[in-house]
Amino acid sequence: MAAERPTGHTAAPAPSAPGASPASLASGLADERVDHRFKALPPDAEGLTVGALAAERRNLFTGGFTTPVLALSADSVAHNLDLLERYAERHGLAFAPHGKTSMSPQLFADQLKRGAWGITAAVPHQARVYRAYGIGRIFLANELVDAVALRWLAREMTADPAFRFVCYVDSVRGVELMEAALSAAGATRPVDVVVELGAGEGARTGARTEADCAAVADAVAAAGSLRLVGVAGYEGEVPDADPQRVREWLRRLVALAASFDAAGRFASADEIVVSAGGSAWFDAVADVFAEIPGLSSPVLKLLRSGAYVSHDDGHYKHLTPFNRVPGEGALEPAFRLWAQVVSRPTGEQAFLNAGKRDAAYDIDLPEAQVVRSGRDGSVRPATGVTVTGLSDQHTWVRTEGGAELEVGDWVGMGLSHPCTSFDKWQLIPLVTADGTVTDYIRTFF
């Protein structure tokens, strides 16, 4: 038995196999050993592989997991993946979901199996993770001016002629830096770039005016290591965003693509990329992209929403476009953080053993939803139980008169903001409605 369950740190297998599919590379994560690196997993599983532990189908509440423990609903994740696949198909959109949300090769593989064009990244580290797990198309929604990262990119593109990479450019200086680094690296293929149109004064990145965009496009045309293939931006940064302002900006983006095409700026492109779409306004993106006129080459209408995979019980619950278009379906929150009552100093106050190290708190506090009795395992609504604050390792809870809560009870909490929920956990149990753990989602932040 000892030989089958080695203890201590065991490095994960190197996820590199030229030509292997993202699904097959992600499946290799099942060979990683369970040990002290992974929060909340059963101590008696030490040394098992992740796959062997998943095969045991333990119960989250009775299978030896320690608190706090973050769980993902298997049913809700599958529902959300299916919903956005159907939405993109129905509206004629290609889909490159933003991988920064989960940084999970398993979820990337699921998204690709459901028709995703590729995966969106924000920084070079994320792109390196994607390539390690076989992602063949990457859209970097940022300007890439890091010479070290550009040397890596040049090597990747030379080693794999099928690898497709597209990134933003939003400044002449950025184009100059990219050209210098790629030329010095001996790049054998030009890097495809899209000019980023800023969402307005006071917004985040992006060239602010159409004239600025044209100057960037001129710089790209003069750079031998770059190829202009489209335009892009992020409508979530439109100041004082509302449906009218967002659509006005999206129409500017579409008009920019049309004017660039009329000027022959995309002459070397096989297809013209027009990309936008976070998780709050993809209904507006679908509406306006449906208006894109015929251009000189086929148009890749690329949506980049990422938070949908888990959705949430706060920020995106209120912002999701499905609130505006309920006939299109509804996303389901998939996260639940379980913590245990460890102190009940007064009748109005309790403390749980989860905190800022475990729960997203950058937008909203966690929401107490259900209580699981520490005595008999019965589950009831968390009526009269309110989260009022977080310390590093404690949740502050206020209880109203009559609220039943005692030391040893488990409290299940909904979370707000998927991006800062995933990044606190390296191995997340995927559970069915009855608490059976069917798999473990590995993240790389």
C-alpha cells in the first residue's frame, strides 16, 4: 500500500506532447499526486493521484474534506458551457472565452469541445499555460511589448506552423517595441495584430480616436514582423455604460473595421477579425456585430466572455445580459464556499473559518445561503444569517434573533466575481447535487 500512496511533494507530469490535443493534455492532470499543496482535500488521500481520488467519488461533507472548501457544481458548469455555446451559434459569433477567469486546462478543453475558436489571454504567463496544454489559437487582449515574451512567442510560432496568435496594438511605440523584439528574435512568421479602439476618455487601454487608430495601423504596415488583421476593444470600459452608449461604441468599432478595409489595410489578411465582448454586454455585441457589412474578406466576429463558466451570486448575477434577454436562457451560479462555525461568542455574532485567503471579496462579500447541521447533516436556508466582513482567515457573521447557528455547523456561501474565486484554489472539487465529488478542477495562477 505504501508504494501506491507515496507521501510528500510529487511534481506534476510535464504537460508537453507536440500535437497532442488540449483534452488529452488536460487528462494528464489526473496523474498529479494529492498532497499538502491543495487546500481542503482529505488528509487520508495524501499520495493518491487526483484521478484515483476522483474515482472514489467521495462525498464533500462526509468524505474527509476539511473546511473551508470551495466546490463547483458539475451540473451548473455543464449548463453554462452549453448555454454560451448555443448563444454564440445562434448569433453567428465565434467564441474565444477569456481564460483568465479559471486558468483551468480542463475547462479550456471543455470550451473547445463546445466549439470555441480559441482561448483569450491577458498576459504572457497565461499564454504559456495555454500552449503547455495544447491551445492552438490564442487571442491576447492586451498589447504585448515584453521582449522576453516576444522571443518566446517567435519560437512558438516557428516550432508550430499551425499555431494562431492574435494580440492588441494601441500605440505606435508599442508597435516599434514589438517590431524590434520580433526582428531580433528572428521571427519566421508575422504576428497578427488588431488595433484596439479605446472605449472612451477615462476608459482603460486602447487608442482614443479613429485618427490615433489609423496612426497605429500605419505603423503596423511599416513593420515587417506584424500583420494587421482587424480591430478590437472592450465595451465593458465604456464610461457610464448603458445599452445606448455601449452600442454607440460598438458601432464605432464596426465603422473602424469598415474604413480600414476600404483603405486596403487588411489586404494581407485571410479573414478580418472584429472582437469585443466581456460578460456584461455580449447581447449588445451580438446585436451590433449582426450589422457588420460585407467586407473584402470573411469576418471573424469574435466574442470573449469568460465569467460565464461559473457565473456567480453577486456581480455577474446582476450584470448578465440574460437579465435583459431572458428568452435566451439563464446562467447558473456554480460556486459554493463551505466554511464551519468555529466561534459563537454572542447570540448576534458568529465566526466561520474562511476568510480573504479563501473567498472573493474585491467586489462583494460572500452571501450566506444554506446551513448544514454539524449534528445530523440536515440542510436548511441560512435565514437570518448575514456575512458582514472578512479577516484573513475568518468570516464575520451577524445573526438575527431566532437564527439557528451553532459551533460545528457548516455554512454554504455564494460568491461574487468568478475571477477572484478561482485564483484562490489550485484544486477545486466538482460536485453533483448530492455532494458527490466527480472530479477536481486544476488551476494555474
